[in-house]
Amino acid sequence: MTKRRVYVDNSATTPVHPQVLEEMLPFFNENFGNPSSVHSFGRQAKKAMDKARERVAVALGAKTEEIFFTGSGTEADNWAVKGVALANKDKGNHIITTKIEHHALLHTCEYLEKHGFEVTYLDVDEYGLISLKQLEEAIKDSTILISIMFANNEIGTIQPIGEAARIAKEKEIYFHTDSVQAMGNVKIDVKELGVDLLSISGHKIMGPKGIGVLYIRKGVRLDNLIHGGAQERRRRPGTENVAAVVGMGKAAQLATENLEQHIRDMTSLRDKLINGIYERIPHVKLNGHPTERLANNVNFSFEFIEGEALLLSLDMVGIAASSGSACTSGSLDPSHVLMAIGLSHEIAHGSLRLSLGEINTDEDVEYILEQLPPIVERLRSLSPLFKQCEGGKVSV
């Protein structure tokens, strides 16, 4: 019998949507012009980029001139933080972020700390939520930027971005949000939210890899991250990846047009998966907020087993997922996100993220619920600690 293949790692990357691929293909060989060229080939490429920029702007509720294409969401995060820091160092040197940001943000802040900037890393509660009170208390006269991710990539918790942005605005501090995971899963309107900068990525919304976007509100003081040309209105030099830009535009359009139905579908699958795991497997803990979470995110900790062993066992039955386990991240430490919400090393090491997408079905969820319990049972049977605790009540 052919092994079933179930992909539930959509927070890591998604397949390219057929409509996205269809629009991209001509720009690899037919419409291959450089958009900076004045001839017809260049003008054709430039027109396609303009259309893509308009699509992204509509998706975010922004103006077209506020949309800048980057090489990735990571680049967009770097540009937002470093750009504000360098352009506004005459005003101050203090940045506020959180302990559960993506490494694209955390490592950028660590870099700036080595170059004279001060960074405050906000705590989160057991569900991964920041405290708006702590945010207000962290603000100093020298604060020039607050950067808080919209939704966490590991545990799916959605932050109160609108409220946080309002606090920043009252103090005349720039506000950036990493919205890589939120895009396509949460309604985003930059004007309603009141944010100054916002990052998204193409390959998280069924677009191509190697393309991202930084929304820069008109009037924001921001230094360039890259130098060397006049592309992107002299803000982001380098010959444009036209095919990827076109794909980004189409992916953003599809993600927002189908958003409400997508949220309903993902929420139904997510809740079925969460309830099924609770019903069939003991000694588990749902990580992240129970309701203020992404519609496609399921993250559990399984006591007495290690995340990598769980991933490998799932892969053997055709299920692709991810973990906050040390071995999978190439680090001796477990996920910084799981540690920040108060999990012990042992529990954090036994985490599993199942992130759903458009390609997933009820049958996929049923297959996971069929395969996961016996895998967990088998792995626990190899654990001396589980044998000692077997039959007793164990708190995760």
C-alpha cells in the first residue's frame, strides 16, 4: 500500500499556488526584461512590477508608494530595525522588542547592542502574550523603535498589535511588526492598526521563496540596508527579481480575497486536531493562547519523549511537521519561545508544531490522529522516566 503523504509544516513554507506559478512563468523566459531598462522589454517588466505592488498595497490597506520589495521577510525585518536605528540615533538608542521574536529580529537587535544600542526584551505570559502595561513601563526618553511580532511562528499566539501601536504613537515612537506568519491568516490593515513598518514574506502565503515586502509608512525616517543602485525608488538597490515580485503580488491578492473562508477552514481543522490529541494522548500540553492564536497553528508538548524522535517517527509514516527540539535547530537549547512561556527544558524538548494550510483536508487530520497516538506510546515505552511515572498523575 502506498504511504500517505501529509504536509503540516506550512508555517515553515507553503507550496506555490497554481495561479501564482502561472503568472510567474512568463517572466523567466518570455518577458525577461530588466525593469530599469527603457525599451519595450523593460517597460513590460516594470508594468508587471507596478501591478504586483498595487496588489500588495491593496492587501495591506497601504499606498503603493509605501510598498518595497525585499529578498525575504528576514531582510525586511533587518531593514526595519537597522534602518530606524541608524536614521534616528540622534534622537535615541533604545529599542523595545519581545523575547519570542523570530531570530531575524532577535539577532538584528543583538547586533545593534554590540554597536551602542540598548534593547529591552519584553516578557510574555504562559500563553505567549505581552503585557501592554510592561510595554508602557519600558518606554524611555531614548526609545526610538518598538518591534512586536503580529503572531508567533511557533505557538501561534496573536499579539494586541493595534493597542501596542497606539502606545507607540502617543509617545511618537516608530512601531514595526513582523507579520510574516499573520499575513494570510489574520486581517491586516496598516492604517487601522496604526503601524509604521510591517514585514511579510512570499513563501508563507503560497508565493515563491526569495521575496518579501517591507511596508514603510510615508514619512518614516529609515536608512537603507543595501546600497548601490536606484531600484525601489533608491531605497532597496539591486536588479529586481521580477518573477518573484509578480508571484508575491498574486499570492497577496489570493491570500486576502480568500481570507475569511481560509480562517473558517483552518479553524475547523485546527480544533479537530487539538481536540483529537487531547482525547487520545495523555500528558500533553497545548502551547500558545487557546483562542488568540492563528487559525492554522497547533503546538503541543508531549511529556517523556524528545521532539526529534517524534518528528522522525512521523516522517516514516509520511507526516511532515516541525519541533522546537534542540536537535532540529542545531542547538543544545530548546526553543527560546517555549522557554519564554515558562516550560521546563524537558517539556520544551518534547514539542511538536503542526501548521495547517490550504492543501490540508479532514482526511489529513484523521490520518494524523490515527498515526500520532501509537507513535507517542511507542516512544514513551522506551523512556525510563515514563515507566516510573506510569499510572500516576503527571503535571505537564
